[in-house]
Amino acid sequence: MIIEKISLTDETFDKFLSESYYLSIQIRLDGFSFCVFDPIINTFIAFKELIISNSIAIAQQLEEIAANESILGLKYKKTFIIVGNQYSTLVPSALFKDEKKDELLWLACRNTSNSTYKVLSNKLKMADAVNVFAINTELYSNVKQLFESPIILHFSTPFIEESLVTDQINELNSVVHLHISSNEFWIVVTSARELILANRFSFSSNQDLLYYILYIFEQLKLSASQTAVFANGNVNKSSSEFLFLKPFIKQLTVQETNRNFQLSSKLKNMQLNQFSGLFNSILCE
């Protein structure tokens, strides 16, 4: 069963101008969301979040969603599809070979090649690296059939790009970025405008979450009291994760939604920081 959770469309949205807009779609096990960006006014003008079933394959639900959501049936200048799973790894550009990407991914993930997944790659614009990742083959086939020339991104790609764009003003200091979901988090560390680390961890408690973060701090010799840490995802200033981490990570703050682009008046009052990958996908054009 597919349930509408949030639906916001600005009055400036014009379906007859859709070929000048960018469409971004995020497909995850915990939900489906999409937004529309108008590059002429540098503003997001539509957003929708749907709750999807955990018992039905996402690929099958995608067909139903595409058939029922009129906005998804329009033609766009660019269409970004963001997928999230544990199968991704960063490879230095100098070591990346497209014909070897399957081998590189499954070796890094300590897994054997899986025929139910197709391996793709994203070249990072702000770092000298390639993000190699896997997408379910049925989902990949449906995406290619339903959308014209889709740009498929792993969630970590826009997260890393946005972190590096944000930190261009920091010439020397290290900065930590966290994206926290219900049972996993991504961490990106930058220093002197360079990517130092990007990794994903699973956790089952706030104690686990703190342990992994402090482990990274220890390994990179970062100060838990002085290093700037920006958090987004399923976290806000009153969430249990934030309240648990704050006494140990003194400079922890909740990152504001999308500092690189504007949100229309209809979207400005919503708590959208959990959709950072969705909104920042246009950094990867």
C-alpha cells in the first residue's frame, strides 16, 4: 500500500515548462520521495514523500507510483534517480577502470558478484575519485523504461559532493558531516577542502552510533570538543540521537536544509533535512 505523507507544489510550477526543470527521485527501503528544481530561479518548487510497503519489491511499486503521479510523467531537462544501499565504494580516479568496476565493488564489499545487482559508477566532481555502487537489476530496468535518460546516483554521491561544496570556505580546518537514518549513518570527513574519508556504518543503539563516530575521531586524530560536526537525516535538536551525542561532540549542530539552493515559499517551513541526498542531487549534473 502506498500512502501520501507530504505533498507540496509551489504556484510557480508550470507543467508546460517542465522541460526546463530538473526532476530528482529518491528510492529507498524506508520511502519514496521526489522534488522538482527550477534552475532559472535556482529554486525547488515541488516536493512529495510517499510511504511504501516493505513487503513488496520497490521495482514493482515504482511502476504504480509512476502511473499515479502526474508530475513524474512529464518531460524534464534532467532526471536524477538516487538509490541507497550498502553496496558502494570509492575508488581513486587513477585506479578506476570501467571494465573492472564489478570486481572492485564486490572485493571492497567482501562479497561475491551478485547477478541480482547491476554495478554502476559516479564520477565525483569535487574529489579525484569514482563512486562505484550496485543497484537491483529489476529496479534498474524499470527506471530505464519509465524515465528518459535518467542519471542514476548512489545516495553517498550527492552527500559527498554537498559536503565538499560546503567546506570550500574552510582552508585548513577539518569538518565532519553525518547523515543519520534509523539503522545506519554515513560519515564524511573533509580537511583543507579535500575529502579525507567517506564511510557507512550500521548501528542498533545510540551507544553504537557514538562509538563509531568517536572511533573515526580517534583514528583521524580529531578533537571531539573542537571539530565542527554537521548532522542531517532523521535527526533534529530534540531527537534522541542528537541529545545523546551532544555532550560528547561539543560542536555538533543540525545542518540547515540545502544551503546551496533556494526553497520556494511552500517548502520553506518543512523539516526536509532528511532528504539531503534528494535535494543535493543536482550538484552532480
